[in-house]
Amino acid sequence: MRIRTSLTALAVLIGAAPAARMLIIADDETAAHDPTAAAVEEISALDVGAGDWPQFFGWSHRNNTPPGENIPAEWDVDSGENILWSQPLGTQTYGNAVVANGKVIVGTNNGHGWVPRFPARSEGGPDLGCLICFDEETGEFLWQHSNTKLPQGLVNDWPDMGVCAAPFVDGDRLWYVNNRGEVCCLDLEGFHDDENDGPFDAEDSTAKNEADVVWIYDMMGEMGVSQHNMCSCSITGVGDLLFVCTSNGVDESHVNIPAPDAPSFFAINRDTAEVLWTDKSPGTNILHGQWSSPAYTEVGGQAQVIFGGGDGWIYSFDPQGDGAGNSKLLWKFDANPKTSLYSVRGRSTRNHIIATPVIYDGLVYVAVGEDPEHGEGNGHLWCIDPTKSGDVSAELAVDAEGNELPPRRLQAVDESAGEKAIPNPNSAVVWHFTGSDINGNGKLDYEEEMHRSCGTVAIKDDILYIADFSGVFHCLNARTGEGYWSYDMFAQAWGSPLIVDGKVYIGNEVGAILVFEHSTEMNMLAENDMGNSVFSTPIVANNVLYITNKNELIAIGNK
């Protein structure tokens, strides 16, 4: 743990233009942007409740700052203090809950056996990817969408991981990506409305506890995608379009890319399942897998859908594509230093993007990371101006003669060959955070460094929070990248922060939910034991706090 003693930071500014932009932002005396109000406004345009949180992090900007009041800082899962209801899930739960139209929906595995025809794994039942729907008020189980595992095994569909994506809900429809690499459209009411909505009408069962499938789009079958380990994109959507990352990746060797020409990103019509456009930009440069989720925004009148790529680049596209079935690139950004090196084994310094990009007051925030199975490593957190076009990376890679080099998979710049990285005059960097000397001792201590992150930032009142995979929880100035404080949880963190009701919530692998005051000064309010690992992110909907641990969904409120 380190509490701020100075604002001396290692927020790296690369190039004159980004530095000027930073100074303008830092000196801005206008009122802070209110992401909660913006989220409420966006959600009000959907056919869901005003206090609902109907997709991953609630809305298309992916900033987990819902409205809420009287949200508990403390509870007890053993005594039931402030526990409104709880329900068992599978044995591993990586999917994030969403809340819409009286339902709570979450992805998990078949560790519990909610559907009689599929007993729990411990009782001889099959391994499944399960999307489960509960009643918001009572927690009553309503229905389950059951997805069999792919026959290829762990290279495409890792055992017992279940469904890792969160759905997007609007009206009586939800859309999500399952473990089989399929985009699924379901009827939110299931068969409780006594109707089998189509065009898909070949469900194995139409019992009340089963899901009503409207349509399915098979990314592996239709596009030739070869997802690595799991397909985990949490869809966002605008109008009649959904935006999806395919999780296309390497094979079991971690060297070969079986489908370099398969799409990594695409847009699909949410009503007809017609693909509008596709993009394969990461291609032969995919490092491992592609497990990030897209964000959407409009800046200066230009709509943008922003993806984190498996090559370590961030891509922004026009949501409508080029009109001929292809993407229309607006800008791209290499989130790694050009001299960084990717290695399957050993200490790799080049990373890809697992976190979801977040938009806050017209700027884009994203961190680099890696599959947790590959361990800890160095990290980078970026703030990017999305109004520029083309290659807006901090640096350009050039050869010994000064000619620009194309992107390469393992290392963009080999200094031993005379290559070098030079400042990019078109850089969109606002700031770059690798650590902050908060205690002023002239060096970066472990808990002051930015490490690899699976998690996404949350920002409110110009205060940014992010947990890195090494378990350090960072608090920064969102405008300047200066560090306020950091806290070492001494446990790995997979999820992201929640900011609500003047508090900040973050979970970790040992099953603790830490609650801090939302402030530039570190003040821990509580540490709550969830019973086992928390791999997901807390959310709030309609003044109720929802948290999943490894095998349980828990609704929390003052009572």
C-alpha cells in the first residue's frame, strides 16, 4: 500500500503534440464530465428499465459508473447481513451479470445442473457453457441456454470455463457470444410466454426452464474463425447493429495461426443476422488470442466502434463499414513500445489487449495484458485522443535507412539490425502510464508499477481506477495520468472497478471485495469475504449490488 505524498509521476508524454494536448486538458477548469448521466441517457433510449444495467459495464462507453444510492459497503455472505438473495452457479464463473427488464442474466458452466436433462458435472452430467436467467426481485431461476462443448477440446473451448461473455439486452431480446463461437439471439422471456420465437425453432426442448433461441450465427462455420481457448466477446450494439470480436487466435502450439484471413472484428444486423462488414487487420500478427470487447462512441460527429486486437493494436472503425462488406478504418494505435518482444515462454514484454476500451469525455483509455495462464508482466495504460486518423501510435518503426517498417508479430523494431523507433508526428497519445513514484523515493516500487491487466478502467470526477493482474489497485488523475495512490491487494485481480454512491468496489482472486471511498486520497471502507474467488466485476442496477464469485450469484442491498 502507498498513499500519495506527491504528484510526481512517470506519465510518459511522447511527442510535442500529445504533450500540448495534455497541458490543455490538465488546465481545463470546466466541470468534470458526468459518465453516470451519460449512461442513463443512453440506456433510456433502449427498451429497458431506467435503472437497468443491460450490457457489459452497462453501456457502450464501457465505463462502470451506474446510478445508485444507499449501496452497502459491508455485508456478510455467511450470516446473510445485507444479502437480498443468492443462487448457485457453476463451479467456475467468468461471465459478468447484466440486469434488464426484471431479469438477471449471467454466464457460467454446468456445475450446478439447473436443467433436469443436464445434471451437474459432479453427478455425471456434461460440461456445458450456460447462460442462466434469474428473476431480478426474487432470484428465482427462470431458464438456461445450454451450449455443448466443441469437440476440438481446450484449443478452442477450454474445459469447465462455461460462458465467459456478458449479453446485451434490449426489449425482449438478448444477444451474446457463447463458448462455441456463436452469436446467439434469445427471447428474454424464454418459453414463459408460451411462444417459440423464430426463425430458429428447432430447440431440443421447449420446457419453461429452457432458452428460446431466435437465431444463431456460427463464426467458426461461416467465417472460418479458429478461436483460441474460448470466445469471450461481450457484444455492444447501436441501432440495428451489433459489434463482435471473434476471438480468432493461435493453435495449440502457440506459434501457428490457423486462420489468419478469418475476421477478427465484424458488425452484424441484430434482427436478421446479416453480416454488414468484417475486418481481419490483426491477421498474421495475432500474438495469442483475442478476448477484448468493443466500445462505441461519437466524437466530433464521427461514430466509432473501437476494438482491442490480439496483435496489441487498438482499432477504430466507422460502424457502417465501407459499404462493400469491408471495414472502414478511422485510426489504429500500437499499445506496446516498438522494441518490446513477444515470447510464448519466458518474460514477454509485448502484450495484447484483453481489457475493454473505455470512453470518458471524448478520450479513450485502455491497458495491455495477457492470458493469466501466462503469468504476470509489465503493463501500459494509455489515454488516447480519438479525433485523429491513420496510425496514431506513440512511435513509428523504421529501418536503418529511415524507411517505415510494416507491423510485425513478435517485435516491431530489432535494434540489432539497425532498426529504431522514432516519435510519431501523428501521435494521439494524451498520456502513457507505466508507474508513478507516489512515495517520492526516486524509484518505482512494485506497488507503484503498472503491470499486465485483464481489467478495464472506471472513471468518474476525473478520477480513474484500474486493477492490474498482479493485484495492485491504482488511482490516477484521468486528465494527466498522475498517480494519486495505489494499494497492493496481495491477490491477483481479473475484474474491473465499480464506482457508485461515492464508493469504489474491486474484487480479487482470493474472494475479497475491497471498498474504497471515491477519492484522490486512499481510504478503505471495508473488505468483504465472498467465500471464494471473484473473477468478475461488481455491478449495480436499481440500487442493488450484484456480485458473482466462482460459484454463486449474490444480490446485495441494505436491509
